Amino acid sequence: MNIFERFEKIDRRFIFLLVALAVLIPLVLKVTMKIPVSSPVVSAFNAVDTLPRGTNILISVDYDPASMPELQPMYKSFLYQCFEKGIKPVMIVQWPLGLPLSINTMQEVANQYNKDAKAEGKDTVVYGRDYVNIGYRPGGVALVVGIGKEIRDYFESDYEGTPLDSLPMMKDIHNYDNFALLVALEAGSMGDIYVQYANARFGLKIILGMTAVSAPDAYPYLQAHQIIGLLGGLQGAAEYETLMKRPAYATMGMTAQSWVHVLIVLFILIGNIGYFISRKKKRS
């Protein structure tokens, strides 16, 4: 029995073990790889990076735990970039299950940034002064249009119940005119609603971060200049981490994904070679 015939009879549990190792090793050992960066991601990064200090931006966190692996790394990168550049983000949530993800990640990134800032002798960020999370309200289209007139018609307080007017950062924020752009992290159709109303009606600049399966549908918006940047799936998140020079979960995830793809291709090649050799032997 030659080596290819042995591969044909290999125990499937061994294959599962190899796939598991290909996933775990990059994540546990934090192995990274070079990530090529696409122009839509560069455009998104530059749009945020060139904003003056003190500028307000809106970040809409519209995903749940199922799409968190793709969109959460984007959220972390955008938040850290805001803190680093002195930009003031206001978080809003259109998905109920996105609220705890929005809050926990905001606190995690703020704590990490403050730790880094203290080590480097920089100013730390403070909730209510440098960033705010106004939480979740139902409404969909009505809410998106309503914020264009007055944000307090829908959000009287932040996620903790603190009145907006008692938060120093929110005193002069009333509608889209007070935001330089919107970063919409979308697992569903809210991205379309933002483009159709917040951009088309109120002229708000938009960056979309979307799951990989949804991102292709957003390219017409990019080509029509209705959005100024686009991040698609884990790849887009890894590209943004590359531009931030802070490789993290998305970059390691792309490494694991690439290793598994290579492994699967090898299995396919070996299986096909073994098949043709076996067929040739049977014919002879």
C-alpha cells in the first residue's frame, strides 16, 4: 500500500485534529501575517485619521453575538483611533442585542487606551467628556430621520439613564449637523437605511463596516460616493488593524483562516492524486 492509498483510509478524526491545530496555533501564539490593504479601507481610515481634534462622530453598533467576530474588531479599532486622535465618538445602538456588546467593548477599549496613555504620559479619556454611549431605542427609519432634526426627541439620556444635557460632551450636539461622519457597523439592513436617509437626506458622510456576506451589496454605494469607506468582514477588520499598526484578533483570525484554507487545499490535492493512482492500478 503506497502513501496515497493510506491517505485515502486515514481516520477523519486526525483531519479534524489538524484543522483544530491550524485554527488554535495562530490564535494562542498570536501569529500574524502580512495583510494587503484595499482602497475602501484606506479611505475609511484616512477619513477618521484626518479629522481635527475635538470633532464629534457617530458610531452605530448594529450587530449581535452571531456577527460579533467580524464586526467587533472594527469597533475596537475605530474607538481606539478616536481616543488616540482626540476625536469624540457618540455610540448609538439600533439592535437590542448590540447594546451590551457596545457597552462592554467601549469600556474595554477605554481602559486599554487609558493604560497605554498613562504609560506614555498622555491625557486619558473620560466618559461624558470624551465619549458617550446613548444606548438603544427602537424606531428604525423614523429614528434615523428624527435624529436629523433633534437627537433628544428619541434619546433623553444615555445608556445609564444620565440626562444628555448633564454630559459635557452632549450639550452642543443636537442632530447630524454636529457630527463629521457616521461609522455604521452593520449585520443587517440598517446600513441601507443610513445611506438612504442620513446621507441622501441630511448629507452625513458614512463609513460602513459590514459582514463579509453583506459587504458586496454595499459597493454600489461606494461607487456612487454615498459612502466614503467600506470594511468587509474579518478581512476588512484585519486591514484596519494593519493601518492602525495594532494587529489583534482580526489579524490573527485571518492567519488561522489562511492556514486552514491551505490545509484543506492540501487534503484535496492528496485525495485526488490518490484517487487517480488507485484508478490507474485497477485498470492495469
